[in-house]
Amino acid sequence: MAMFTVNTHRFDPYRDFKFTVVLDGKVIPGVTRVSPLIRRTEALENRTGTSPSHPRVMPGQTHFEPIEIERGLTHDPTFEEWAESTFSLQGDGAVSLKTYRRDLTIQLLNLQGQVVMAYQVYRCWVSEYQALPELDANGNTVAIERIVVEHEGWERDREVTEPAET
């Protein structure tokens, strides 16, 4: 069975280093890392008095792990403004209940830059914001800005199909 339906000549899986993150219809510039999308469903055990000596196992509640998004520090205010929608030094009255939850799209690209897969992440909000990394005068690294996003689930966008490669 072919692993790719359109590009049957292809044997290599997609790489993990070409991607975009879209918020409010705009690509967030400079994103360098996105943590994995992880969904866990609890296993519930149940045994009645007339059951065999082992319990039955059934699915329970499903939990979605937070997503970490990192990028090199620039003057783009996207992360900071979104993080400020859940916290304000002016108090709770300055927090936006209307705009703090947003939907994200994570797009995986092939080596030609075409979207090959996309995931919609629903009702996201920033639970952790790192404005500055540890600063080290003896270091030799890029300054990283990071957010941790809580959300209420994700699903693959089935309208994104395998593009024909040239």
C-alpha cells in the first residue's frame, strides 16, 4: 500500500522543520518551535460482582496537553498582546473576556513550502508567557520568547489534502 496517495513515488515522510502557526488569519512571524499535539484519554476500570476476576477498561475523560510555542525575540507584539489579554497590571477589569480565547492553526509544509497537513486548535489562551530568556554575557544563543497555550482540543483539517509535488 502506498504511503502517499497523490505522490506515489514518494517514500520519505514529511520533515518537522517547515511549518507555520496562524492566529486570527495571520502567520505568527519567526516561530521556531511548537511542542507536540498530545491528547490523552483516561482509562476507567469497572468490574461488577458477577464479572470475571479482571476489570473491564473503558474510555473516560479526554485531556489535551498545553502547547508551547517559541520564537526568536523581535519587535512583533503578537505573543505579548495575546498574553496581556489574560493578565493586566491595571487589574481584572482590564482583561478582555471577549478576545483572550482564540483559535490557532498549525500547518505542516513540505520542502517546497506547500501546506500538506493542518490542525485546528480550539479556544486557546495563554497561560504562561516568557518575555525574556535568561540573559548571559558569556552565552552565544538567540533570545527566545515563549508562550504556553491552553486549549479545548484540536482536530486535523481534512480539507487540506496532499498537494502534487513537482
